[in-house]
Amino acid sequence: MKLIAFVLLTALVAGASIPVQAQRAENNQVAQACKAELQKLCQGQKGQQAEQCLKNNESKLSPQCKGAMPKQ
């Protein structure tokens, strides 16, 4: 019984970490593709502030940066 509970708990934790890992990979892709824009338009901003800054300046983004931005 304990083994089954352990296996289920392990599967649950492993499954929950996948979206976090995907989010990190996506954030890294945006950071790389939008490096120049982040430095020029959103200097000193990080995380959600930087993301909002990029969205607010969408018309000024390079095609590469726009392509890396999450579709919402």
C-alpha cells in the first residue's frame, strides 16, 4: 500500500513539474530572441514587468522577437 502511494505521489510531482519546465524554456527563448528589445525598450525590467513591457511595445519588436512571444 505504501509503495502504491509513493508511486502515485512521485507521478503527481513529476507531472506537475513539466509545465514549470516548459514555462522556463519559453521564457529563455523569449529572452534570447528579444535580447536587443529588452535592453533598448525595457532596460532593468525582469519577469512579468519585462513581459508586459514587450507587449506594450509590440509594434517596435523585431519579427524574431514577435515570433518568440507567447501566443495569448
